[in-house]
Amino acid sequence: MEPITIPSLQVENIAPGTRVLLRASLNVPLEGGAVSNTFRLRESLETIESLAHTGARVVVCAHIGRAKTESLLPVWDAMKKESDLPIYFATDVCGSDATKKAATLKNGEVLLLENVRQEAGEETNDPVFAKKLASFGDVYVNDAFPDSHRAHASVVGVPALLPHFMGPNFAREYVALERARTPESPSLAIVGGAKLETKEPLLRTLLSLYDSVFVGGALANEFYKAQGYEVGKSLISGKETSAGALLKSGKVQVPEDVVVQTTLGKKEVRDASEVLADDIIYDIGPRSLETLKKTIAEARFILWNGPMGNFEAGYDEGTFSVAKFVAESSATSVVGGGDTVAAIERLGNAKDYTHVSSAGGAMLDFIGNGTIAGVEALK
């Protein structure tokens, strides 16, 4: 692994009164107008609190959701419940409310700006907007690795204007994912989820880095199709993929048996080669889980991203099983992805993995390409 060449935040070097503009990762799930999972929030608060306790004046910028109309107000409510810090909320990003509250911020206080994507200049990396955002800080800290695969103003525009550092959460992700690109043999990558057309570059990279790659979830359906198997009414991309070419590497493994939902709505286990025309493949089968369990036990490095079945629809047995197998192994383990982390949180065994990544797309982009926009901006 190459030595880190990105300046890291040393909190003890931040003088009281320093205005710190912190890009945080607060894109948390909401249900009924409230935060339903505080995993990312708790990580971000650790950095916010360490800065505030030095006497810094911390202005936090972040985004939430996809729609520009979404608000960070529920996140602010959750932050106040999780922390004793004086945390204020600005109803805009760079408008009159944010400007006024940032100007009156005292040492050890925190201001959360509204969803940064409400500003059109964020996603276009507009230099005028980046300059306005940078005016809130004497230094810039990026602690939002999960959001740093996009070349947005708060990620790449601002660090060009201020002294900049990577925060501790960013650094942990960077170091762990760098390590995942140079795995110790025997190495195993487990990839689930869907959309093979978007994950083909990643799989090609993994096949060049890992001894074996196990493909589960809806991704596996594309490989069954490439082998001429029936996939019934299962989720597939409907586009031409290179699944057949990937299989020729000899390193790709797919489940040999699957859990299907029949036309009667029943769950049944079938060999992957015996799926019927009306079946829907929803999870990995028990025989495949036993095989994968042995492979996991023999591995010295494991990378896992993505569920083994339709996790959100309740077909979660395969994903939970893999989570337990990886947790019980003695291998170095780097795991991530929304459903993967959700399973780990429900099991309560996060401490049993070497690194649990809060990144989704950024994790896959970094491993696939060796870098992301936010990393390059900090170098």
C-alpha cells in the first residue's frame, strides 16, 4: 500500500476560535420525518464534537436525499438528541440566515447548514458558490468519504480555496479501502445487489486483485442467463452484459442453489439450473451457503458489499448468514453497502469486522478505480 499523501486533521493543532468548514456525511435514512438509522450520524458527531471541544467554531455542510427540496432539519433534531453540544440550524446554505448565524457563532458551537444540494451551484461545482461556502471557514475538513465520489462544490471546489484536511472518518475509509486493493491471499470478494451493467468495471478490477469473486443477489441472475439457465421472472438488467466473458476467468462463483418464490407465493429451494419459468429468484440457497462458509473460513482477506437476496423484501436469511460467517472468520474483513450495514446493525456485531464502511457507491468506485474525486481534491 502506498503511503498516505493527503494531509490529515490533527485536532490538537486547531486553535480555539478557528472557523472550521466541515463536509460531513449526513445522508441518513428518514422514516416518518425522523432519522431511522443513526450509523453515519454518530460517526460524523465524533468528529464534530472533537473539533468543538478544542474551541473551534464548526460550520457543517452536508446533503440528504436526491430531491433538492429535502431538508436536513430532521437530522438536526437527531443531532441534538445524540449530543450535548450547542448545535444551531441555518434554514439556507449561503443565504442571510446562514451568514448571520455563522458570523455570531462562538467557540465550541456548531452550525448545521441546510441541504447543500438545494443550491444549484453544488452539483455543477460552480466557483461562485464554492467561494461563498468557503467564506464560512478558515480551514476545510472533508469527513464525508461516502459523498466524495461526486465532483461537487463542497467536495472539490472548496478545498481549492482553503487549507484542507481529511477528517478521521475519511481517513479510516481511505486506509481500509486502500488495503482492500492489495488483499492478502487467499482473498475473497463477495459482491451482491443488482445492476451488473454498472458493476462490470468493478468486477473486472476485483478479478484482477482477488483470488475468487463470489457473486450473489440479483447480479447472479445475469450469470445464470449467460450459462443458458432459466431465471423465470427474476430481476435482470434486460441489457447485454459481459457476464459470459467474466465467467471465463475461472474465478467467478455463483450460488449453485437458490430460494425462489413460486406462482403460489411459496418459498422453495431449487438448483440454479432448475428454476422454472414462473419462479422469482430471491435468495441464495442453503447448499451454496455451506460452500461459501468454507471459502470464507479459508480466506485471509474478505471484501463484502451487497446483499445475497432481496433483503428489503424479507429474503434476508442469506445476507444474515454471510454476515455471521464473515464475523466469525479470522480474516481481515472490509464490508460495506447499505443493506450489508443494515444487516450488521441488526445483528449488533459491527465490532467483529476489521472495517465497516459507511460508503456505498464511493466504496465501489474507489476499489474499482483506485481513487475518487474527493481524494484527488485533497492531495
